[in-house]
Amino acid sequence: MNTSERASAHVSYTNWKAVQMYVTKLRQRIYRAEQLQQQRKV
């Protein structure tokens, strides 16, 4: 098994719904911090 095969095997086990939720919340935090001019808090 080479590196690309191992990487693709790990991708199939990724919980994409959880990743999407994390990214969504992070984007919201960034937006709110920018609105309050507190970028360093994110």
C-alpha cells in the first residue's frame, strides 16, 4: 500500500458531517469577531 492509497483509505472514514458543522461554526465565530473588531479572539 503506497501513501496515496493510505490517504484515500483514511478519507473514507472521515465524518464529513462533523467537519462541515465545525467549519460552519468557525466561520460564524470569525464573522462575529470581525464585526466586533476582535479578530484576535478567534
